Amino acid sequence: MTNAATVSEAAAGTQSIGRAAAILRFLAASPGHGTALGAVVSETGLSKPTSRRILLALIAAGLVEQDPVSRRYFLGPEACVLGSAAAHRFGLHRLAFEGVLRLARETGDAAFFQIRRNFFAVCLQREDGDYPLRSHVLAAGDRHPLGVGAAGIALVAALPEDDARAVLADNAEIIGARYPMLTRAMIDDTVAEARAKGYSLNRGLLFPGSWGLGMAVRGPHGRHDGCLSLAAVESRMQPEREAELAALLAGEVRRLEQRLREPIHNP
Amino acid sequence: MTNAATVSEAAAGTQSIGRAAAILRFLAASPGHGTALGAVVSETGLSKPTSRRILLALIAAGLVEQDPVSRRYFLGPEACVLGSAAAHRFGLHRLAFEGVLRLARETGDAAFFQIRRNFFAVCLQREDGDYPLRSHVLAAGDRHPLGVGAAGIALVAALPEDDARAVLADNAEIIGARYPMLTRAMIDDTVAEARAKGYSLNRGLLFPGSWGLGMAVRGPHGRHDGCLSLAAVESRMQPEREAELAALLAGEVRRLEQRLREPIHNP
DNA sequence: AAAGCATGATCCATATTGTGGATCGCAGTC
DNA sequence: GACTGCGATCCACAATATGGATCATGCTTT
């Protein structure tokens, strides 16, 4: 019972549903040009016929589509509907949407909205600004363990000290395996810095030259933890601009938290 | 075996997935205060233990959440993630989002974005303006057969004549059963009017006093059919204001279609 | 307060359902 | 023209989901 997810949530009942969900997650994380059957097979560890059967079922349900010529699989329109309805409930994303757009426009760099999901941060939205040098380390749908990346750091830093320690301990194994360039000391330092400054700064730890700046959004209920962040090439996050970006980010976070406090989200 | 979940897509393989999808659709269509197990059972026709087992599996997958005290079920955060990724692929909603907001703000009434899904129009987004008299006939997640409501009419009117006839014929049964107040003649008249005017006007056919105005959005590929629409009380859609609203709607539709033509949606 | 009712959670023997090794089919490539 | 990689599909096997019946719980009734 060290960590769940990635190691499966086996257990209860109907497990084709769990498998289907895993496939959907994988499709969601894939870039725009679709996913091949083989990729699904090797990613999920399921057999080829099983993967295909599940995909067919998902297609019948409208949650997945298959391009008739390339034979690649995509998320389908029904997924769009689901997400839209869910977003309604999780008001955060709906409210954050415009803020992310504004951030991308005003800074010219890439802006993100991520939410916490178990021990991971999932990127729900990416918007690009018009500056031609862009970091493509993070895309919509990507999922990194808490503690990794600007958002992962900001989210950890926003937790009570004990919880933060627990989360990082739980994630240590995954991080060690998937991000060998990260040491626990680097993470702890960055978290400490984020606590002090009020925002996290990732100085190219994940990928050299790709810097990130993140600030957590805390809902009134404690849950609904989200994070706004920016990514840019190193030269665009030097101290003077860092301060400027942090101020913009702080402005959006404030606006968001204020709207979250308004009692009437769902008219 | 008369109907399963609105006619069913029975057939292929792994059918727990189809059932799960039906449950998800139902949850998506439910209002904000969650869904009781009993409602799921009676809606889907599944047995109580089966429904519960599927719900448990969906909970394990993060697609559903259960409120521990009320025992009601909601869409979970993972659904949000999925939808966000799918929306990326279906650029339409992403692009439409702001337009719907603007429409709601500028008109003061309720604005909607709907997409065509098989023979149905699904409401992906609803934004309310600040006018205190509002129509709550249509909510996000709702699904009406094509031919019903302002959007359903606009979408049919946007089809080639033959397809439109085919769709209406296919939907006649459902419409007859679920919307007894609608006659085929009324639908045909409204469609004809929409073809002539370039937008549809629903004069309270679904619900007395609740008027709607819709205009289809056609993507460059023919697919991606969406629809922007407005709903208001009857007094707010009299001829002079109707023209004004139609102009606003047309402006947003034009903007949207133009952005759809830009080749680079996914940077 | 106790009985009654409605709704959710759970058991467990049954058979329906999904499983995956092996096979076939189709492109693109050498 | 044979090869290779990948997707689609068969089919005997057994693991899996199924649902009638039962128990648990919270809320209303008199």
C-alpha cells in the first residue's frame, strides 16, 4: 500500500473498466496525432486482442475514435461531453480557463493550469503565447508526480509540512525511477524556496534550459487544489523578468481564489 | 430488450464498458447535486449490485466520486482531465468557450454551446448573463434529439436536405415519445424558417415562454458541427431584439468559423 | 419512541463473459 | 517478389461479472 496509480488500483469488481480507464488516460496524454494500437499494448501491458476489444467498446461508447486510414486512436467526442460536465462540478478549471489565456497572451510564453490528482499533478490546459522560443516539456494531459516541475513543487509547498513530507516520501520511488536527474535534496531546496517566495521556480531541473514558475491555487474547502504556471526558455526567466512574471501569476491566482470564494458558481 | 439506455449500442465485446459509459453519460447529464444509486438503476435498467459494482470501478478509476455522507455519485476529476484532452482535439469547444461567455455577457441572457453527437445535440457549455429572468430548460450535459430546440433545429437546417430528412425520420419516434407537444409539421416549419433566415428561432415550443435562437457552426471538414445559441424569456425575443441577438450570434459564429479555418489550432 | 419504509451495501452459486496464443491480412520496404 | 511490422480476428478455456435475496442504515409516520 505504498502508492496507488501506476501500480494499479486493482481490487474491486469490474476490472475491464479499470483497464479502459487506463487506456483513456493514456490516450489523453498522447499528443495530437493519435495513438497506435501497439503503443496502447506496450503501455498498458494488456494483450493485443484485449486492448483492441476494449478500444472497440470505447469506440462504441463514443469515448474513442479511430481514424479509418491511419488506424490510430483518439479520444472521442463523448469524452469532451463528460469533461465538460465534470468541469462544471469542478468549477476551478472553468474559472481558470480565461486566466490561463490571459497569462499566455500577456507573457508571450506558455501558461498552464494543473490540478492535483492523488500524488500527481495533471495538466488540464496549456496555452501558448506568441514568443517563438517555447518549451514543450509539458503538454495538456501530462501527469507528473508531485515534487516534479514548477507546478509539482508549488503544490507540495502549499501543503502542510507533514503532508508534504509524506507525499514526497511516497513519490520518492517513482521520481527516482522516472526522473533520475532529480535528487531529493534538489526537490527539498526548491520546495523550501517556494515556501519562502510564495511561488516555485524550476530552474531547468527537468530539462536543461526549460524553466518554470508556478503558484498554487487553494480553494475554500482545502480540496480543489490547482496550480497556475508558466514555462519559458531560461533567458526569459532571469531575475528582473521572474519578478514580473511572478506578479502576473499572483494576480491571476488572486482573482481565481476570489471567484472561488463567491458562493454562487453554479447559477 | 426493447430499449437499453436510449436505444443502446449493444454489440461489440466488452460490454461492461458500454454500461459504464452509459452511467457516465447519465451522471454527466445530472444536475450539480449528484445522482442517487436508485436513479442510476432505474435509468440504465441495470441491477442494483451491477450498477454499484460499475460505479465502484469508476470510482477506483477516478472517473466518479461518491459523497461519503449523501452517498450520491458525481463525475470525478479524472473525467475533467479526459475532457480537457479531448477538447484539445476537438478544437471547437476550446475556441467557442470565450464566445459563449461574451454572448452571455453582452445579451444578459443564457448562452450555449452545443455539438452534434449522432442524432443528438449535446450541450457542452452554458453561461448565464445577468438578466434576472432566465430559462432553465437547457443545462450543460443535456442531450436532445436533433430537431428539438433552437440548436437542434439549427443543426438540422445546416444539413443537406436529404440528410436532414433522414435524421428527422430517424428521430421521429424518440421525439414523439419524449416531446409530445411537438408535431412533425411544427419542426418542418421551424427548419424551413431557419434555412431562410440563417438562424433558428424556437418560439417556446419546448416550454411555453422559453424562447431560443440558434446558429450552426460549420467546421472546414464538414464534421465538427457545433451550434451557438441563446435562450431567454419570450418578452426578450420580440422582433426588434431578435434581430439584435441574431446579429450578435452571427458575429460569434463568424469569428469561430474563421478561427477554425486557421490551420494551426494545436501549437 | 417504536414500527415502517425507502434506499444503499453486500453475499455467493451460476453461467455468461472476457482472455490471449496463434493465425490471417495488408502495407510499406529492401 | 519475399520480408517485416503492425493491425485485425478466431476460438477453446476459465476467469469474470451477474443478480436474486439478504442485511444495514437513515428517515418518516402515528
